[in-house]
Amino acid sequence: MILELPAKATVFQAGQPCDKFLFVVSGLVRVDLHSLSGKSVMLYQIGPGQSCVITTSCLMAGRDYAAEAVTESETVACALSVDQFNARLNSSSEFRAFVFDVFNQRLGDMMAKIEQVAFSPLDQRLAKRIAQISGQNPLVHITHEQLAADLGSSREVVSRRLAKWEDHGLIKRGHRTVLVVDPAQIARLAQLGD
């Protein structure tokens, strides 16, 4: 079955039964883990040609979702029911290899995220994220809370860092925006420790 989802559509939520395997054809899906206290951290994003490791593990273990997925842009995905997923996993070595390859890649991505949060300075992670989002456009449309979730930090800490950067002339903060004034210095901060 083909699913066409608008931007900001909830794909799944924590506690929901896992009833389908999704393969993203186009678009982008963000997977977040939410704590009971209301804090969030982005685990990973799923782009074209990728699937979700949490979905795969939930399907194989028969468990409910433990995180939330929301589309970041219009997204087209191919969906297999639990029975279709299990039948293909058991009968197709190519499908099985694909599922476990993506699972391995995602697990590696999550380990890298843990390593970054534990060992990389926040300034470096924040600069990398702003550079990643902005691309060639110096105006980044994102809230401090979203940046904090992306980085595994708190909004207050991210806001203090951005205020410091603004005082030094690197950025200008706006309502739900960050304007990169000194992209060369942001790029240098992003390279710290690399």
C-alpha cells in the first residue's frame, strides 16, 4: 500500500501498536523520544530509501512503539502489514538483507548520537545542526526548543548559547528563526574536535 502524508503528520506515537512496516520513498520523517517530564530528543530522521529501526524492532518483537514519528515534509511511503512484512522477511533473502542492513545503519546512527551527546561540546553540535539546516540559506526557521530536542539538550541551555553567539556577532535571533551572520565562524565551531 502507498501512503501519501502531508508535512507534520503523525506517523506513529509511543504506546500505539506497531502494525506496519514503512519504507520512505520521498520526503523526510523525524523520530523523537519523549520523556514523561515533557523533554524530547531526536533519535534520527528517515529519508528516501530508508525505514525505521524502531518499527523493525517493534514488528519483530511484537511490541508497541516506544517513540514518535512525524513527517517533516510531504512524504510518500510504501507500507507492508505485519503479515506481509513477516512473509517477506521469511521468504526473501534480499528483503531480509535490506531490513537488517538498514537496522544496522540506524543502530550505528543512534550510537553516534549517544557519543555526540556524551562527548562532543554543545557549541560544536549546535553549530553543526544550524549549518545542516541552513544549507546555503543563512535564515534558519527553527525554535530553540526544536534545536534542543535535536541535540539532546534543554531549551534553556541552547538559548544561552545562542544569546552568547549573538553577543559575539555570529547570529541574530528572531521569532522562531536564527540568522547566521558569520557562517565562517559557525563552520569553524562545527569543526571543533573533528
